[in-house]
Amino acid sequence: MSFGKKTRNPGWQPGNHWVKCDVCDFVYRDAEMFERWDGAVVCKYDWEPRHSQDLIRGVEDKITPDGFIRPDDDANAGITVCITRSARAGQAEAGCARTGDTSFTPIPVSGL
């Protein structure tokens, strides 16, 4: 049998009629056709399985913690914000100290 076309004398096969592929429009015998997941009747060259990601369902996140929850009064007690008088690169160092300037002291800021 030729590829996708009726031959001159294909021979009679009871219950095996000709069917057109929904994708490529070639004509094949009924025994050579498959039904795809989306309902299309296709040949073996156009058949494809359903993608596994189509069947995944989302899982709802639980964003609230369990147990008794109280606000932390001392949440910002240990935070110190350094205020410098200079915006030059290389002037400020870690720990709020500046090079060559011993008069600078950090000012604690509350309420952050």
C-alpha cells in the first residue's frame, strides 16, 4: 500500500474502511488510525501522547504559622543605623567607622 493514499486495488477488508487523518488529510485504513487525547483521529505519524504537565494540579500553600503568635516588641531593638556626613566612596567602613575620623558616633534609630 502506498503512503497515505488509496491504491488502485487495495483489496477488500471487511470492517477496515478508509479514514482521513484529521491532521495531515491522508487516507489510511481504520486499523492504522488512533484517537489522540484531544479527540482527533490521526495516523501513527501524527499521534502524540498528552503532555504530563497538563495533568498537574497546584497545591495550596499554607502561609499562616501554627500555634500562638504574638508580635515581637523587641524586633528592632538591636538595629543601629549609621548616618555619615560624607557620600564619598571609600570613606565609610563596616561597623560605621570612617577612615581617619574618630569623632563620628552612630546614632541608634528606633521604629524601623
